[in-house]
Amino acid sequence: MPISSISSGSTLGESVDDYLASLLVDLSGLSSDQADRLVRDKYTELYLDRGTEPRRLGIHPSHDGMDILFTESRYDHAFRTSRERRSRPYAKDALDRLRGERVAWIGPVVAGEAADTECWMIPPKEYRRDLGHRQDNRLYVVRQECYVIWLEPSGKHASWWFSSAYVAGYGDVRRYCRQGRRMWTHEKSRD
């Protein structure tokens, strides 16, 4: 299937993995509210399989078998942005459609099922008082798309909290990775 037929609002590069391209959520023709509801429902369906509102939770595996904890409360942080970035940069009052289209990418990328992806350990920006030390964050990168997925340490052995996922600028991805160390790469298979 050609990439251009998947989602007219998408900015996918020509070489994106066909598997990931098939997972895009088509938001074209939907109002902002309809798109937000669809993405929220998809996030709930894919990642929140335990508990009840408002404390839904999901636990899914990473590429190395560690638990990744997903919560309902991270939806706004991960998929919404400000309508007025200059005057209210942290408002989180509108769906970011690029993030929303890629909601179904998170699971396969962190599980190691998507080609041309990497996992990096990135030092945190600040001391985490709740952890008692500076534990690294995890950053998964879909190289061709500059798509990043951030995980934060949970404070418990062998588990992470899902934090956010978005299309970043090329320079931002380089800056993130320059600060850390690569721990895993899944190259595109050469058939």
C-alpha cells in the first residue's frame, strides 16, 4: 500500500517501515473532538487493559522483557498540545494529530517489532528525589521518522512508565542521542 494512501494528513517519509505505516490511525475528515476521542479510545484499547476509570493501567513488555506501565493519566501529556504554543506552551488543550496518528506505533516499537529502531539510555534533566538518584530515561527512536518514545524509570526493578511519544525535529533527536548511550538497535531486515 503506498504511504500516501494511508493518511492524507500524515508526513511519513518514503522509507518508513511498511508495518508501521499499516498501523497509522487515519484522522482525516474528523473534527478535533472526533479525532481526540478516536485516539483516546485507541490508546485505551491498545494499552490500558487493567483497572477501571479513572485508574486504568496497562503493563506491556519492552524489547528486553522489562515491564512498561501505561496509565490513563498520561494521555494528555503524550498526545495533546497547546492551541497557542507561544502564549500558553503547556496548556495541552488540543490533540496533536501527528502524535495521534501514531498511537498504535508505541507497542510494536518498544517491543522490538519495528525495523530501523533504536533504544537509548538518556540521563535525566534533573535529579529525581522520588528515586533517590539520577536514573536514566529510555528513548526509543524510529530513525526514518524522527519519532521518539520516552519512558521514565518507575523506581521498581525492571519496569518503566510510558511518558510520551512524538515526531521530533532531526536536530532534537541528535541532541537527545548525543547525551546518552545506545543500548539496542533493530536494523531493517535485508530480504
